[in-house]
Amino acid sequence: MHSRILFPFKKMLRYLALLLSSAILLAVLFFFSVYAGFFGELPDKNELTEIRNEEATLVFSSDSTLIGKYFAENRTNISHNDIPEHLTDALIATEDKRFFSHHGYDLLSYFRVFFKSILFGSNKGGGSTITQQLVKNLYGRKDFGYFTIPVNKVREIITAARIEKVYNKEEIIVLYLNSVPFGEDVFGVEAAARRYFNKSANELKIEESAILIGSLKATTHFNPRRNPGNSLTRRNVVLKLMKEQHFLVPHIADSLKELPLSINYANIGLDTPAGYFVYQVRRKVLEILTELKSNSGKEYNIDKDGLRVYTTLDLKVQRMADAAVKTHLKQMQKKLDKELDNQNFKKQWFDNQKNQSANYAQDTQKRDIEVFDWEGMQLKSMSSLDSIWHYYKMLHAAVLVTNPKSGAVIAWIGGNHFRYLPFDMIMSQRQTASTFKPFVYATALDSGIDVCAYLDNTVKSYPEYDHWTPQNADHTSTPDSSVAFWYALAHSMNLPAIDLYFRTGSEKIINTCNALGFKTINNTPSIAIGTPDLTLYDIVRAYGAFANQGNLNDLVLIEKITDAHGNLLFENKSSGSTRVFSMETSAQITAVLQQAINQGTGSKMRSHYEIRAEIAGKTGTSQNYSDAWFVAYTPDLVVGTRVGARTPDVHFYSANGSGSSLALPIAGQLISGIEADKELSRRYLTSFGLSDDEYTFLNCNPYRQKGLKGFFDRLFDRQADDKADRQLGDRKEKKNPKKDSFIKRLFKKKK
């Protein structure tokens, strides 16, 4: 009886032993088939030795602040010395507590997974070591159909064991932390630390390290910005594990768990302080890398090789300019909206859309739409047609600030928001209006015309130019008098500028345009009053010649480029400036444009913004107020601003759209901020150092009467001279009127 019972049991054992042996044999065969490369080649020792993570190129401002990245994967590699000990402790306690005792794979973890996950249905993790996770981060996982999971697991075990023979444990930790994804397209702990805490990894606190390591379990579910509650709970689990593994003493772990979740989110891709500038820098870097390849044969990838680009941008000035744009345009947009309503422009626009739209009913159906506004991105209830109108009537500002002595770009704002409105208005051509006039006047001075020459201020018709009949902006003229050269420029008068065009000669003016790098200038008298279409880039660069004693410099965005290890690849070396105007001419233009600030079209810089520094400048208002311009400069600073809508048909119908009202205030607020900062003021708001002789033109009467009346007025009336003397102020000693005899006044020469 006993033997009959025992026989089936022994038979069952033999079957189980056979089944187990077969399973083991199959497992071994399966393992060696993977090892032999049946499911694809595995990385060998040589390949593993050359492991290198792709790394983002970093862009820095002049004070070495990170302002941008270029990447295929948003990653910045760091070394072992940059990893705080508590970050490593948090990783080991959470992901692989036997990390320092295994050889890339942990058999105890596999038994745990087998018994708890398979036999008891408990999901307690996949049993992968840090080294295996590193393999997955580096090489990903391939699809093998039904065998996908077992094949990939075996591949990771084999590769992990090989990695452990090539690298020590500290090096593996570094490779892992440089490759692990943290969500939001962020790879590596350095990029994650900058994203969620706006600091480098070596500055992380214990609780911050716990947040980052905790998020690795599920990067979206435990994202500290999107799901702060989940992230806080997970952080405390990590702190508890660190305490259990004796990485933290109990009272410290318990006190850290009581802290609230605190992050300092900084996504440069979404809220870059200089997005338009960083984009232009990328274009320049690509040009430089192409040249390096042609010269040395060495090829660099801007998105993967972790280059370091050091730029000329002054981040403090950039932020000031950005604040000035937002403050001013927020106010002016309300005024423009009101004028467009009053002019019935908005209704006409919607009527046109209705006539042209095949789905007007659908286009006018309201729903929640996220749009950019001066308060940031706003969720508003509007139709798709409303959203188009919202952007169509929006004012846009461009600001370019440079150092005329070197051409270095100090600030670059190409529009309202780079991510949502990426078109760069600094590089768009628009009618330059009166900002072009100084180039005509400078050409005249270089041609021998005197700064006190008197120019015709009479309305004329030009039959040879289709009966063109230009006017002054205020539609005034003085048929019985002429206007002094300096006064006409300072007050931006059109008719004298046209007279000067004919006196100077078109060929000389076109030659000046060519020397300044202006392209496609039409050779007609209208260029004297600013009809050429140029970019703000062109204008600011050209004004730099006036600021730099007649010498023109190309604009510079990049100081140097290094590779990821700090080896110098490129360094900007000045190619030298080009003389465009004589020193005398640039000094005289500067002196006259100072009067444009002191008493002319730019006088708001003094009266409203109370700027005390020596500044020269010029406003510009294009036809129908389509674009407003303003340029101001010192020997070490050129500030150019242009404001307008996307298309010229959207514009002000009043002086609100003039250069002095729409563009000047941005420069006024910016320069006022610079003047209030001692360091910036000392660096940028320097004195022109012109001699008193450069200002003697102020003795020339602004207007001169023609005929006999003019003769006697010049003979007996010294009122204009006395006024001009007062304008000189401390620059020269006032004349004593009693010392000027009748004969002296009769024959006195005017400069």
C-alpha cells in the first residue's frame, strides 16, 4: 500500500525535475542566444569605454548667466565632484540599496520580483539595478514582440555586467545621473536641478535631492510643478528610505519631512530672458562651426556636443529693456484699441473677414482660447476670429542696444514674446522716416556744407518726380525765410532736408549709404525724409559711427566658444572699424543731435524722464504713424527702438503714434534705469568730451528772413543771438552785448 502511494509521488518528482531541468536549459540557451547576438549585437568593451551622453550647448550672457540652450536632448553633463553626497545617498537608498556590493545585477532582487510580483501578484518594482537602468537610459529598449521584456532584461543584465568591469561605482553613478530622464524633456540631474530649483546640482539641499530622486519612479505623476501633492508624498518616502539605510539620522530625516514642498521653476525654453537674441546667436554659431570645419576638418554638432557660447549680452540691461517695453506697450495698446474703434477700423476688418470667410458662423463661435497678452498667457473666451484680431492689432516693439566702440550687442529684444511671437522685428525692414536724415546731413557736412548754412523751407512741387509736393510734418513752411542747417535737423523738418539733398547731390548720399551697408536705396529726393526701408539692426549699427567718431563697427554677439571641456574653439577678434565720416562731421552731427534731445523732437528725455547724461538722439515717424522710431547714443551706448503693428495698415491716427510718444518712452525708461545704476551709468553714459567750438552753431539764428527786411533784422536784432548764448550754458562764456559795436555787428560773420 505504502509503495503504491510512493510510486506516483516519485514519478511526479521526476516530471518536476525534468520540467525544471528543461526550464533551466531553455533559460540558459535563451541567455546564450542573447549573449551571442541572436537578438542583436551587444555593446562590447571598446564601445562601453567610449560612452558619451549627448549634451546641450549652453549660451551665457556677459556675466556668465545661463540664458539659453540648444539641444537634441536637454542635458548638461557634470563630474563626480559636482554631485553632492546626499544626492547619491538618496539614489542608492531608493533605487538600489545593494549597489556597492553587486556586479551590475542583483539576484536577491530577482527572487524578490519572482516571489512577490509573480507568485503573490504584488507590484514591488522590476528588480533592475542602477547599472541596468543606466543601460536602458543609454541604449533604450527594442521591440522583440512576445519576447520583448525577457530579451531586453537579459540584454541589460549582460551589458550591465560588462559596464561594471569598465567603470568603477562612482563613475557609474555619474553616468547614470547624467543620463536619467526627469520628465519635461529634461535629461540628467544638472538640467533637472536648473529646471525645478534654478540652481546647479552641487547646490541642491537634501530635501531637493529627495524630490528629484523621488520623481524617477514616475516623472509625470511625481512632477513637483504639475503634481506637488504627489511629489511631497514621494519626497517623504525617499527621506524615510534614507533614514532606514542610515544615510540620515532619524531627527534630521523627521525634521526634513515637515518642510513644505518648495521649488523655483525656471524653464529657459518657455521664459527665456533673451529668446530672440539666443536664436540669432545660434545662427552665428552655425556659421562659425562651418568655418571651423572648413579650416581644420573638425566637426561639431551644436545640439549634441555640449559647447559653451559666451555672448556680449548685458543681462541687467536686457531685463531693463524688456520691462520698459512691457510697461509702455501695455499703456499704448489701450490707446490704439480706442483709436481703432473710433475710426471704425475694427468693424471694417470684421466685415471684410465675414465677406471672405466660408465658415463665418464657425469662426465666430466662442470658446476658451489661450492667447498672449501683456499679463502673460491668458485663457479668454473668444472666437478664432477674435484671436486673429487680437494679434493683428497688437503693437510690437523692437529694442537693440550696442556698444559703438566694439559693436558688442548689449540688449536685443526682437518682439513681445519669442515663444509665442517668434518673428524678429529687429531684422524686419520698415520705412525709417526721420531717423535716416542724419546720414544726409552728415554727407552734406563731409561735402563742405556748413552747419550754419541756411536751407530753403518753402513748399515746392517737383514735376520731374510725378509732381511730388512734400510738406513738413506740421504742414508749416516759411516762404520768406530759410532755416539753419542745425535747427532743421534738431527739429526734424522735411523741406530743408530735401533742399539739402539737392545741394549735396544724390551720388554722394548713395555713396554714404553704401559705406554704411544699406542696400536697395532708391535714388530719389524722398530718401532725404526717410523713405528707405531698413532694419533696426542697420540703423543702430550706422548710428554707432556717429558715436564712435565716424568709425563703423560690425555688430558682435559672441565673445568666445569652447567645447564641453573648456578648450577654446573660437574667440572674437576685432577686424577693425571702417571710417565712414570724418571726426569733425561726427562731432558736429552729435552736437546737433544733442540739441534734438535738449530742445527738439527728443526733448521728453529731459522734460519727462529727467535724464541728465549727455545724450544725442533722433526721433522718426513714418507715414500715417505706421512706425515710430527713436535712436539715442553716447560714446559707449547706442539705443534703438521701433514700435509698430505687424502691418502698416494698423496704426494710430494721432500724435500718439509719433516717434516721441510711441518709441522714445521705451528708451527713456531704459536710459533712466541705467542712469540710476551707478555701475551701468559709469560704464555706458559717458561724456562726448566735445569742445565748446562744436557748439558755436547755436549762435546762428534758427531762421533767416529774406530781402531788405532780413538785412535790417540781422543788423539790429540780437534777440536770437542772446537766446543761443543762453543755450550754450556753461559751455562758453556769454558775450557782453555792450562790447559788440554797431560796425562789429554789421560785418560779423556767422559760422
